[in-house]
Amino acid sequence: MGQIKKIGVLTSGGDAPGMNAAIRAVVRAAVYHKLQVVGIKQGYHGLITDKIKPMNSKSVSNIIHQGGTILKSARSQEFRTVEGRVKAFENVKKHGIDALVVIGGDGTFTGARLFGQEHNIPIVGVPGTIDNDLYGTDYTIGYDTALNTVVDAVDKIRDTASAHSRLFFIEVMGRDAGFLALRSGIASGAEAVMVPEIDTDFKQLNKFLEQGMRKDKSSSIVLVAEGEKISGGAIQVAERVSKEYPEYDTRVTILGHIQRGGTPSAFDRVTASRLGVSAVEALIDDQKSIMVGLVNKEVVHVPFNQALKNKKKLNPSLLELTEILSI
């Protein structure tokens, strides 16, 4: 077990359903291995401002089903500075923290990598983001729940789209990644999906619109990943289509932060539980500056450098599938 006697856990960046399940797993795994554990509120900001409290098994009772994060989250500009990270380390020493488990996405891991390098503290990351865009893991915590939230919303929108023979452009989250848009598009039977990973020159969309008109579809759904790479998002795409195809009655729905909330799915709860326990066991095993992930249903250790440097790619067969099924 080396010198590790006390572990700190925090959540950072955008919240994701299942983060509480991961916190619960980290705390209870630490207790199981007879380690002390403290919770750090508001992410790296809380590490700088000393929002650090002891936790025990009871601290995480009845939270596995809750969305959000009981430790709260915040983005910290100060932690991006050398001076800010020095303040954070002073509090780490003050509380006798020997290692950290950080739950979040690429921004969280970027900060963790720097902090670990500068102050020689073991840190293990647990991937928690609805975008599913972290290299080295098949799934991130929150992705499955967000996926089901999107599909449920699209199903409801399709009802009204059919009633009025409308074309709906539905914008989903993902920043520069189209994983959520692509898989939810397939699951909800969307007629087209627009993602930032492929060159969006509107040829595929125009082809679909022309075919759809000839087939006289009663309604159509197009999923658009958010971001500037797709002409600015669903609103701009819809405006362009309205000008080029005035015969379509177009509407736009931006799902927004509804995708972040809600009760985590069973899959996300199990994934979070496995990764939370694995993070603690990795620290006990003298691992540091790594992310724990899932590949082919097995837990893997991925160095922060690899997780941050490499870009996760969309499955090209799923892109082809959307075209086949849209006819």
C-alpha cells in the first residue's frame, strides 16, 4: 500500500449522471481498504479554497440514484495558474492527503496531469462526461443516461412533428464530438445526423431532403451536434434549409442542459461503481497520472498523456448505418 493513508476525491467540469455513484464507490472502496477519505467540494476551486471535509460510508448513503454531484462542481481559472496550484497543494499538505481521485473530462485531467507533475502527488482520473469523447475508454460516466434522455425527447418531438408534417432540427450536446448525436440519432430513427467529425458541406442533408420530398414523408428529424463546426448549430442549419427548401415547415429544438440531469441509468451506475473502485485500487497499487477506463468491458489504465493527446474517433460503420436507415 506504500505511503497512501488518505485519499481525496473531487468532481470537476460539467456534471454527468453517475458521478454520485462514482463518489460512493471511491469512498466505500477507501473505507474497505482501511484508508481515510475526504471529499473536496467544488472541484479544483474547493481544493484552492479549502472546502475539504472527511467522508465515511454513511456520507454516501442513498446517492447512487441521484443525478448531479453531491460534491458540486466548478471551473477554476485560478487552478490553471502555477500560483493557484501551489495554493491547492498547500491545502493537500494541510489535510494530509496522499493521493487524489478526480472525476471529470479532459479539462479535469489536464489540470490533474499538471498538478501531479508539479507536486509529485499520485492522481487517478475517472472519466465522467456525457460527451463520451475521452480516448482510452469505450464509455464515460453519464453518456448512457444522456443518450436515453435524448432518445426520449426525440420520441416526443416526433409525435408533434408527425401531427404537423414538420421538419425538426434537434441540437444535442457534445462540443467537438458527435458521439451523442450519432448514437441517439440511430436509436431514435432520425433521418439524418450532422456531426463535427465529418466535413459538413450539406450534400448529404440536401440529398436526404430531396429524397424525403419525393417520398412525401409525414415528418422528419435531423439531429445536429452543437458547435461552430456545424455552421454554428441547429438554428443556423435550419435557417439555411428554410431558404433553400421553403416547402419544408422547419422547427428547431435545443435540448440543452436537460441532457446533463436525471437519474443515472443502470449502465452508468455499474460503470461508475467499477471505475470508482478501480481508481482506489490503482492508487493502492502505486499507479499515478492515469485514467481508469473500460475497453471491451474490462478495466484498463490509460496514462493522462495518452488520454489527452489522442482523439477518440467515431465508428465509421455507425455513420454508414445512418445513411442506410434514412431511406
